[in-house]
Amino acid sequence: MLTSVMLATATTATAGGILTNTNQSIDFLRNPARDASIGLDGVYSNPAGVAFLPEGIHIGFNWQYAHQTRTITSTNPLFTLGRKNNGEATKTFEGVADAPFIPSLQAAYNKGNWSVQFNFSVPGGGGSCEFADGLGSFESVVGGIASQLAGLDQIATALGQPAPGVSGYDMDGYMQGRQYYFGFQLGAAYKILPDLSVYGGLRVLYGTATYKAKISNIMVKTAGGYQDFGSFLQSATAMVDGGISYVNSSLEQVNAGIAQYEAAGVSAPAELTATKAQLEASAATLGGTSESLNNLQKYSEGVNLLCNQWSVGVAPVIGVDWRVGSFNFAAKYEFKTQIHMKNESTVNKASEIPAVNKFRDGEKIDEDIPAQLAVGAMWNITDDVRLNLGYHHFYDTNVKWYGNSQDLLEGGTNEYLGGAEWDVTDKLTISAGMQATRYQLTDAYMNDMSFVVNSYSFGFGFNYKATDKVTLKAAYFQTNYDDYERITSKEPLVKDVFTRTNRVLGIGCELNL
């Protein structure tokens, strides 16, 4: 039932590594530094520490609402040819993701030294995002086609035909991507000493993704106005093919004349051999133009991409928690999860848009979830006040991704976390915390279909014990992102600036039976 609900909603990554989400509870939203905290949310963040909860059944329900934008500001001289771009070389492409319902569930049964635990969450994936105007990588291809077609004027004039006068384009673009990794984790913690516990478990990931992209209503601006690209391509192909027939016929006549001179044992006139060279050069030019036009035929009706992917992966999870006086130390290691997503797609042939080739039908796409090391410390300053520190490292370069894109990174992701909690009364706890996420990115790694940027996040919220058995939770979490500038070319200037925004609200309920 939970999987069915999740498939009907959109989720958004708010914290964590490139393919890992760590915001799995309301407790995390109000204080991200949960790696050494003792609480039910530890089923995900500190499973070994859950063994120190009281005996009984503990169940936690979490609901999050997230709103995110992804913005790419692209500069490309080809955009000046676009009908909707007002002659500007810089254009902004914005994707919007609203996730009204992101649930997660933690459960534990503690008895004696044992703690049996279950967690359902969305520990991986980039979420869902829609670009209503498409992407710069899509539009630049259409702009490149218009620029290429401008070269037909010289050919048309040479053939005695009216010059098409191609000087621009028009198009509609669209892109939507949805990616989820549903996680089901089952494991057990055991107190080997009164203040030392260990944990072992398995996490099953079910990955599913859907990508939709469209380039439609492609128009070519000619001397006579905007014309449907498919119709223009037909007329241009007919003109070039007619020129090829004419040149080939003329070349046959010239070759025949040269053969007559050679049969008579004399050299052909220089004018005739020069004409042959010119005709051969024209034939090569027209042949290359014809090949280019034929390659563009696949865009005559636009581009329609619909790709569904799915896969399953399993990975072990281990952890340890050690209490020393007023301090608590904990560590967790999630092993790498091998994921091989299989494509069911409408794309059968290679595209001039490199990113689209990732979605060709029948391909198996490597999308491993990196291993993660999380360590933390908690200091009980008083009975009512606690300080938290945490560190996460994601081993992003030790996985296998499509096109070996992991090799384009300079290293793994690092996160640094800190926070504090205060039990204001026996019933009310307030908390706040921050997190800094630092990727080791390169220009070669970044692209507008999937990108991350460095960020810092903050969250705050409260727990309220409504009864001895029921605790209510609420929190707010926000991530502020840096800008990442990628310059592809300086002359002419081609660049992209990537950034995001993200805000999350969450409420939850914990039952202790």
C-alpha cells in the first residue's frame, strides 16, 4: 500500500549525496545532526542506538511536504535565433517540483538486549521535476539546425534557385523526470554491554523512474516567414537532390569529352579538366549537404521521449553505538547498492542530444547507490540540553554510473552537521540544526538533465508529548544552494549556471506501546 501511494506522488531530494536522501523523519528536519541521537528515527540514522530505547513497541509515522525549483541559466549565441528569445543569447530554464505527500515509517520492538527494527522510506533518487519549456541542451540542437540550414543560401544561388534565407527557428520544449528508490530495511540491534550496542541489517531498494521529453512545433524562419520544419526539409532535400542529378549529369558529359581526347592520344584542354574539378567539388559539397539533411529527417516531426526504468538492489547496513558518561558516540555504514535500471523507451536510435542516448530502448543503465559512512557524537550538557555533531561521506567514485560519469567527479560527497535540543518541559522539546553539503564536482560531470550543487541547510521544530504513549512532531527545513558556473566555450561564450531552491514542512506522530 505504501509503495502504491508513493508511486502516485512526487518526491524531492532535500538532503544527502548525489543519489542519497537522508531526510527520512521529522526529527531530521528539526535537527539534521541525528547520527548519535537516541530515538526511534535512529532506525534510519543510528540503528544501533535504538537498542537503548525502553522495552516495547515503537512506531513512528512521518509526513513531509516539499517544494523545490531547479534553475539553469544558459548562454548560447544560437538562442538569438529563437523566435521567443527576443534576440537574447541568455535564457533561463526552470523546473518545479511539488511533493505534497512524502511518507516514511519507522518501527522497533525492544525486548531485553534485543531491538528488531523496520524502516520504510525513500533513501535514494532525485525526485520529480518538470521543465515546462524544456532544457537548454534541447533548444541548442534546434538552434544548431537553423544555423546549419543558413548555409543552403549559397547552394541555392549556385543552382539558380531562390535562396531560402534561413535566419531563425521556433520550437516548444518539455522535460519531466521522476526517479524513486523505495527502501525497505529490516535489521536487529543487540546490547553486547550495558553501554555498547551493535546493529546489522539488510536494505532492499526498488528503483523506478520515468522520463518524458518533447521537442515539438519546430519551425524555420525563412525569407518568406516561418515554415514547418518538416515541409522545409522536404523542399530543401528536393532542391539538393535536383542539384546532385544536374551535377552528376554534367560530370558524365565532361568525363565523356575528356575520354574522347584521351582516345585521340591528346590531352584534354585545361578548361575542361578545371570544369571537371569544379563539378567534383560541387558533387562532394552537395553530397555532404544531402547527408546532413537526411540526418535531420529524424527531427522532422520533433522529438518524443518516453522512458520507463526499474530495478532492485540489496545492500547490508551495519552500525555501532557507545555511551560514555554524558557522551554518546555512534557510527553507521551502508554498503554500496548495485542498481541496473532497464529501459523501456520510445528512443531506438542514437540522438544528436547526448543526454537522450541514456534512455535508448533495451539499454541497462548502471545507477548504483554509493556506500555511505555516517559518524556522530552527542553531548548531554545537562539533563535537558543536548549538543549534536555529525559527518557523512558518500563514496561516489566507487560506483558504476552510466557512461562512467562517476569518473568525472574529483571525489566523494562530504556533509558536516551540527545541532542542539532543549527539553523545555517534560512534554515539550525544541531543536535546531544545520548541515553543509559539499560535492566534488567538475564541468565535465554537470549537465542540465541531472545536476547537484553545494548547499547548506537549516531546520528547526519541536516534539510534544500529548500523552505517555503519543508524541507529536512538527518541523521546517530549508536548503540554500550555491551557483555552479560551467563554461563550455569562451569564444563564442557558451555557459550554464546551475542552482536550486528547497523548502520542506513536516509533521509526525510517534507511538510507544
